[in-house]
Amino acid sequence: MPSSATRREANARAAKAADQAAREVASDDEHPPFQAGLIPAPEPVRFLDEHGNRVEPNTDDYEAPDDNLVLECYRKMMIGRRFDVQATALTKQGRLAVYPSSRGQEACQVGSVLTIRDDDWFFPTYRDSVALVTRGIDPVEVLTLLRGDAHCGYDPAATFTAAQCTPLATQLLHAVGAAYGEARQGRDRVALAFIGDGATSEGDFHEALNFAAVFKAPTVFVVQNNGWAISVPLSKQTAAPSLAYKGIGYGVVCEQVDGNDALAVLAVVGKAVNWARAGKGPVLIELHTYRMEAHTNADDSTRYRTDEEVEEWSHRDPVVRLEAYLRSVGRLDDDLIEQIKAEGEAAAAALRDRMNLDPSVAPSSLFEHVYAEPTAQLREQQEMVDSEIAAEAEAEEN
């Protein structure tokens, strides 16, 4: 019987041979393989330092995105940040029930969404309002869920965008199913699915990775690791050197990226989308970033993190970093920045005016989309509400 050492050596040789074979097969077409196979880069991939200076990435696996796309990314990030500030203000004014800010995560959200087509599927979390606005969804419809008017303000089928998901990681299985279904029908659509770092501790996350890998569902999983799952730090969530490593055991290509570097996000997520679209299988990407605001307006983040930590991350601001880079390559000046700011202010003013109008909501809509076939109890409740509305209407007439 072979010794344990002999078995380990044999397994190592087999794994190396399999990895080499996979690289040779993948390199035969126009979609080159990820340089290290399943293994992510030892440090987060970056193209820009904290000051916006161009640096050589620690892996030659990615090409820098076109400057026109980078400029559009900057514009969308600026507009998205202004939207985020306005939504936060609307919460303080009582126009929203809750709002989870994504300030500081603009490069993650905008950069990732810009890599997919309009007819690709997007599965967001509750914190991804900026990504939805970037995708072209009406800002008021984006905030409908957070105002409490409906489960979703936009049409998921028409926008290829799932409803914002509050339960952690449950949307990942939906994303894999949608991607697999599209592939089965011969369409080359991919599914881009966002989660936070805390969601990687959920069983649905692991089940989705396994399903996607086994069936080669064209899914790109993007983990926005902003350091905190509400008040729980990353150190209490995992012992892994990077959340990206969690895909290796399932056979999923992995990468980790500086999520505050928009160039790196565009390059890595863009390659992952092309990889998945070509039928190579799913990709797991960890974007290292930081949540600058509290978890939501109902949270007091000073109870679990220090001002010094927040101050340190403020010097890695993704918008400031990208602005410095675009200035250095002559694609951005003061006049253009003012134009973009004016566009953001106009969008914020329009959102403010529309959100200050009281919505007209039919009470009967409360009972819609609860079950495919309403239960007897649900019908009874709806009849009770309908009778109360009818009684009020009759009283007003009299």
C-alpha cells in the first residue's frame, strides 16, 4: 500500500498535469487562460497606486482598459456618488425607510457593471443602488424597495436585472440558474452576481459556486469585500488568506483585485465576463474596498470601528484616484469635471423632486406576488382590506 507521502506526490503531479492541460486547451483560442489557473494573484491586482499613478500590475494576465471606457467609468462614478449622497439625505428627510450607502465602493459597482451587456443578467444586493443607476434603471424605481412601496420598482425581465436582494447570498443560486438556462438555450448571456464579504459565510454561496462549476454556468461572482459584515470584521469571518481562495475547492477560477482601482476592476471583471461568455466556466473575484459610511442609516459604526481606520481608507478614495490618473493622461480637466458635476447635480435635483411627491399605492397590491396561487388566509385578508376601503369610500360620499 503506498505511503501517504507517495500519495501526496502522485496527487500533486496529477493536479499539475491537469492544470497544464487546461492551460494548453484554453490557449488554443482567442480567450487566453488566467495566468495562475485557479489560483488568485498573491496580492490584489492593481493598475493605479493610491495617488492615481500608473503602476505595473503584479500579473501580466490583464490588459489595461481603453481610456474612453475609463473616462465613462469616472463620469458614472461621479454621478453615482452624487446619487448616493442624495439618497442618504432622503432617508434623513423620511422619504426612505432605510438606505445602505455604498460611498467608497463606486469603482467596484460602476466598473463591474460597465463590463456587461444590456442583455446580460445582473443580480444585485441591497447595497448596489449605484450599480443599478449605472445600468440605466430609473433612480426612483431603484429606491422603490427602500421606500417600502413594493418588493421591486423595476421590471426584472425587461431590464435583465433581478430585484435587490436583502437575504445574504440567496440570489447567487438564482444567478447561476439564469446563466445555465441561457446557455442551455444557446444564448451567450452571462450573469454578474454581487455579494458582500459576509455573504461568503452563507451556505448558498458555496452551493452556487459548486453548481456553477459543475455545469460551467457562465456566471461571474463579484465579492465586494468592504471589511465589515455589519459589525463583524473580516478576521472573524474567515481564516482564508483571501476570499477569492474560496473558489479553488470547487474548481472555479479566482482572482483578487484592488476594488478602489477602477482600471483594475474594469480589466479583471472584463476578462472574467469574456471568459464566462466563451463557455470557459464561472469566475470568482474579490474586490478589496471599504464601506465609508455606516451599514445603514440605522447603524452606529463608531461602536465597532475606529475613526483612524476610516481616515486611513479615505486616502484611497476611488474617485479621487481615478481623477488623478485621467488628468495625468490628458483625458480630464477642470471644465470637464464641472460638466460632470453639473450632470450629477441635475440628476440629484430631479430625483429629489420626484421623491418628494407622495406615491399613489394601491393597498390591494400588498397581496400581489406573495404566492403563485393565493392561500385561503391571504384571500380572507385581502377581502377584509377591500371591505374597509369600500366602507371608507362610502363614508366619504355620505
